[in-house]
Amino acid sequence: MQAFGRGTNLHALWDSGLIEGTGRNAAALTQRLAAAAISSTSRIVSTAQIAEESCKIVAAPGFYPDRKVSGEYVDRYVSVMEQQLQRAGQRLAQVLNAALR
């Protein structure tokens, strides 16, 4: 698969490619997502619920791009990636807070 003018795979695209390839600054993105963080009183979810959320994302029509990742794909999934990063940070904070009490 090709994205942003270079060879890649879906795992790498979602790990860092959507951030790097769109010219986003990781530190600025982190600050923006942290500032918009959901309430710290949000409920703790199970690993099964987290897996189900991910399954819904990958089951969406068009999630698996053709040989070349289109601009439409990036436009569609950057917001999903940001939402998942925000959720992951919030959930990690909940786990750490519970462990350190």
C-alpha cells in the first residue's frame, strides 16, 4: 500500500502515518486533544468493549484502502484517529489513577 508518497502498511498508517503524513505536529495534537478531553468521570470500560469499538471501526465500508490511500480516506479517518487517541489517553489515565490510589 502507498500513502503520502511512500510504501507503508495499514498498521503503520494508523500508528503514525495519519499524524505525520498530514503534517500534524504530534506535540500540538497532544495539547489540543488533552484540552478537549472528555470528563474524567467517564466510565471505565472493559477490554471487550474497547475491542468492540475497534471492530466497528474496521468493519466500516472503505476502512481497508486500495493500493493507494486517497485524500478522501485521510479526510474521513483523521478525526477517527484523533478520537481514538483521545479515548486511549483518557482510559490510560483512569487505569493509572486507579492503580495509584
